[in-house]
Amino acid sequence: MSETILVVDDEEAARALGRDTLALEGFTVLDTGDPQHALRLARQQPIQLLVTDVVAPLMKGTELAKHVQSVSGAIRSVRRRSRLHPPA
């Protein structure tokens, strides 16, 4: 059984890049741009790794990691800042 990774990013392109790359490596990948949806997913199934944007507009990555850990148990998390498109 492969590990399940939850990718949360408000930028679709960044989320797709993470999702597709991890899936190619054989991981089960769930993804969403909505932190509340991420919490629902974490309640529904075990998550071994959370990859999230640190500066997401709806909920900061550090806050999301705490919430996911509280509902999903001991998980690892990677918080990063993604910006595939330069600011206008």
C-alpha cells in the first residue's frame, strides 16, 4: 500500500505539478485548493504527508498542518511557498 499525500494549494498549476509528480512516483495523492476540504479529506482517510502552501489566502500552511494533525494523527508536513506565476 502506498502512502497517501495531501497536496493543498490555492494555485491550480502548483497543485497539479505536485499531484502529478508525486503520483508518477507511485504515491496516492489527494489534492484541493480549499483548506476546509483538506480537513474533510483528512477526517475520511489516513494522511501520511501534507504538502501545503505557507502563504495560502484562506488558511496559512502552518495553521492547516496543525488542524490536519489534530484530525489525522501524527503526520509529516512540508510547507512551501509556491508562486508559479509572478505577481502582476
